[in-house]
Amino acid sequence: MKNTYLLLLTLFSISQYAQTVISIPFTVEKNTIYIYAKINESDSLKFIFDTGADGSVINQLSLHKVKLHIDGKSTNIGSNGSNEVDHSSTNELKLGNLTQKELFLTIIPYETDSFDGVLGTDIMQNHIIEIDYHKQMLHFYPQNDKSINYKGFTKMKMHSASFYPTYVKSALVIDGKKYAGLFGLDTGADDALIITIPFAKKNKFVSKMIKIGAASYQGSDGAVVELPIVLCPEIQFANKSFYRIDTALSTATEGIDATDKLAGFYGNAFLKKFNIILDYKNQFIYFKVNKNLYTGFYEK
């Protein structure tokens, strides 16, 4: 009888512990992860899940959908520049069974109404988060959860700083020479890789990689820049090599793409090829290749 009681107690404890894991479904549209959440008892709003944003955002075009008390102004530093925007400092987020109070929201005038806002790393800091592309689920685990399955994942040191919330070491290989640096991880960007202008100039990438086209890019600051697109022969990332990757060379003279602290930014066209586990508290990130490994970088 004693053994039975202990077994039941153990099963109850496991069940109670498992319930603390919060799983949120997501969709992927044009390489962007979207989830639904409520702000201040609003109806469900469509948000981009963004490891490249250190704060959360409401799209100015969606202000009519949510009650916000705008109580100040902030400087928004985007990819290509910066601008002054309004903010609301005290809000409540409901994301599935996850509730976060005192959420600071910046209001940014995106020139689209296809999404209502951005959820950044400010909602990720208190959990270990798994991006599971096989099931299209985000799993929010408690810190130090022993049930997380790390089998098959490559563990990497994650870095965070005031200038960018999520970045790792990586390298490009051109004509047998390795160019190593720190690269941001940006699930909110729909491209594969952008190289910052200081890193590109320092290593003369314009002359070392074949130009295959050009593209225009608009950051959250509203600035639009033209980017040359080159073919990078090899990328070394998470102990694996990837070949012939379409890569943009930034031409921004201000904003985060002009920083000399990072070599570049991997967007979700590249990151979607991995299931990812983010542990901001312990500063580790884990990668495991998934079903997207052999698919194209861009939707047709």
C-alpha cells in the first residue's frame, strides 16, 4: 500500500509539472513565424515571433483593435536607421495559458496591416523556448525543466547585448579562407543572410563573391535601402556547412545593419531549417536540422 501511494504521488507530481509547459501553435508565411495573442483583453491579434527584437511592438495600423495608454516616446533603432515612436509602458499579454503583465509596447508605423505587432525577446527571458517546425509549435518550458529532449541538438553559446538580443559565432568560407564573426539570429526577418557593411567592406566581399541580383529592404524605422545580392560559397553554422547561399550585402549607413559589432544576421529563410531551443537565462541555444533542410530558402 505504501508503494502504491508513492507511485500515485509521483505520477501526480509529474502530471502537475508537465502542465507548466505552455505550447503555442504557429504558422509560417513567407518565412515568418506568426502567433496569436491578446493585449489588454483584446480579441486575438496576429504577432511576428522575433528573436531579433529586444522589445515587443504594436503596429500603429492596429491601434483601433486594442486599448493602450500611450504614455511616452522611445527611439526605435531599425535595420537601416532610427526614428522616434510612441510607447505604452503597462500592458497585459495573454499568449495561450501564458500571462505577462507590465509589458512595455512600442508603437511602430509599419506600412502594412498584414500583422498586428511583434513579440520580442522580452517575453522569452523567463522561459526555455523550443521552436518545433515538425509540429509547428512553440513550447514555453519553465527554467531548468528536466523534461526537455536535447537529443540530436547542437549546443552553442548564445550572446545577448544592448545592441542586439540574440547572436552566435559563425563563419563564411570563400576560396578556402574562413571569415569568422558574430551573427544575429532574426526570426522576424524573411531573408537568409545579410552581411553588415563594416564586415563586408573589411573583407572586400563585393569583389570576392559573385553578384546575382539586387533587392530593396525596409526596416522597422521605415528607411528603404538597395542591397546587392551575392552568392556565398559556404556558411559554417552549428557544426554544419551550407553551400551557395543567397546573401545580401548591407549598404546601410546607420541602424543595426551598419553596426561594427556584428558580422551579419541570419533571417528565418535560413533559421527555418532548424528546430531551435532558446535558453536566454543560461545563454545557450540549440539547433537540430529539420524537415526544411532540403527545401528552398524562399517560397515560390
